[in-house]
Amino acid sequence: MHKNNPAPRVPHPSATSRVSEKPEASEMSRASEKPEGEKKTPPPYGPRNQGQMSPDATLSWTKIPDNVDAQGESKPRILIIYTGGTIGMIEDPKTGSLVPFDFKHFIKSANKNDYATYFPKLNRLGYNIEFEAIDPPIDSSNMNPARWEELGTIIANNYPHFDGFVILHGTDTMAYTASALSFMLANLTKPVVLTGSQLPIGEIREDGTLNLITALQIAAARQPNSIKPMVQEVVIAFGRYLWRGNRTTKVSSTDFGAFRSFNYPSLGQMDLHITFNTKRLLRPEETGPLQLYPKMEDAVNIISIFPGINQKMLEAELSVKGMRAGILRTFGSGNAPTEDWFLSTIKKAVDNGLVLVNVTACPAGGVEEKRYETGDLLAQLGVLSGYDVTCEAALTKLMHLFGRGLSPEEVAHYMTISMRGEMTITD
């Protein structure tokens, strides 16, 4: 690890960051307060529509100073966590080929608080920056729950000593990682900013340098006249926009604006100035210290519904050994075939304890079960509505809930609640 004005480190989560698997007693206690005869279900994590868009809300944009450290406050302490990806490539001066990035290139000398030729502008930010790297760096196509646990643990271990975190990540699975971290990190009140690039940072023309600098500024930004961070959630900063991480999907393999949130507005814009849409930012209740839930149960399947799907295909998808939940990627507003074999196969899976969630394959909009008979039939069989949740968020949310040791009934209950602003509840 190479550092500039290092901040103290802690080897394990302390009183200000805890590692847990089961929900806290306070989260589950109200489940037993139901009257006799009523089905006992766990209480929501927070407000039912936490972080979702109000139809009559007005936009409110806040501009941060170009140098956010010019307010006389102590220098922001930011931890950069490098996982790999396109941003992490530079040109080898000997061969001219692109090679994985080594953080020693960030600084000219380990004894000087000065950055290398690649990032001279970082000196002008005036931040205390440290670097952590997953070893070895990976292509984001190889991202998995074990890596998410590693990332979550790095953040939890260092949470008391940094003001914000920037994760350098490949674009292909960035939305999955952002969604996973949003559920793993309970009581998060500091920024976790994911960014990357479409071109290697070693290219003459590239987008990585600007994305990195912007992500650092967002991680260091504070609310006006306050020491509180402007961003208190997991976000993706890429190109011109700041997005809520668990609302985001990769939409282009070539555009510098590679990500989009179709069902929730941007949290900020990065043009001549960085401005924040303050009424859209998540402001979670501070219910306690950061709590890490590292375990992610990977027994979740994504099942695409398409014209021509047959009974054998569907049965095979729903009978994978050890599978506990499935996401049905349906047509339009949550529609699927109504043939007897299809409905009976779905009913059998639900009756066998499988948690099934209806998520539209459309990038924009959501599931409206009552709009068409085809969608309503799925609801009658026990398939849960995913509302306007992304497939990435639905997948990682299911992994998180089962990873916490919840029963299928409890998981089903929480899938109808917006835990981290990941979906809009419409009924």
C-alpha cells in the first residue's frame, strides 16, 4: 500500500463498525408483536418507501466548491480501493503494450507526498489519500460474492478513519457490486463511490483520470455549513452523472456515459461544476454504528422468459440443486405465458419454498401486476412483485437476505420493502 499523509488503520471492525450475520434483535423484535392469529412477519429495515421518488417533489441542486477543502475544514481522508478493470491499465514504456496498473505509479517517491506523472492533479486536491488493492486485481467479469465480502470488510475495517471511499472497478459488473455493497453496509453514513473507465488510463485519450478525480471530490464533499458528508450511500460516479448504485445498470460498452438509472433521477451532475440533487440523496436514519453483513448466499438464479420457452427448460431452471430463490425476467409490466404447464410449474416451485420475484426485462418502468391478467396470475401463485427494481439489485438483495440466515417467509417480506432506496413501492 502506498499512501499520502496516512491515516491510522485498524485491523478489525471496532465499536464503530461491526460484522454481523443475523439481523439485530431490534430489527426482528416487532415481528412478535402481531396479534394472535396473524402471520408473523419481520418489521421493515426503515421507512417503507425509503429513498424513493415522491411524485410532487421538487428538484434542489447544490453546487460544491471546486476545491471542497477550501472551507477551512481538516483535509478529507479518502481510501481508494483498486479491484482491477479497464481503468487499471497503463502503457509499459518498454513494450508499448497495456499492462495492469501498479499503485507505485501513483507516487514519485515513497518518501514524498507527491503523485506521479499520471496524476499530477491529485496533488492539488489537498486530500489525505491512501490506497488498498485486491491482490491480484481481477477483470470485473470475475467478480463474485467472495470479492464483495472482501470489499465490504476493507470498508468496515477502515470506516472509523476515513471520510469516504472510492472503489476503482471494471464496468461490466460495477452495478452488481454497487448493489451488493448497499445491502451489506447497514447504517452507512459515509460515501462509497464506485468509478472506472471505458478506456485504459494509459491511453493518450481516456476517461479514467477525470472519473477518478471527480469520484474523489464527491467522496470528499460535505453538506453546506456542516461536517457531514454530502453523499451517505453507495453511488456510481461515471461520465457526467452520479447515480444511486442499486438503481444503476450498464447500458453501453462504448459510451463514456456507460451507466444509467432509468427509474430514479441522477443524484448529481458533473459538468463545469459538480452539483448535487440534494432532495434525491439518501438520508438514512443514524440508528447505530456501521454494520457489515458479509455473507452473500449465491443460491439465486435468474430465469429469462422468452417466446419459445418450454416446460423442460423452465423446470430445469427452477430445480437447480440448492437453489433458494429465482428472478423471473418477464415481459413488459411483468407478464408471462398463461399456459397451464407454465403456471403449474411456477406454482410447484413456490409451493416447494422457492422465493420467486417478478422483475421486468425492460430497462425502464416496472412490474404492474394488476394491469394485465398475465401478470396478475403470477401474483396469485405467490410470485412477488419486484416493482421497478433492477435485476442487479434484486439478485444481490436476495443473496444478502438469505446470507443473513432469514427464512423464505422473512426474505419474501423484505423483498416488498425498499431497504436502501433500491425501488419504488407503488401500492
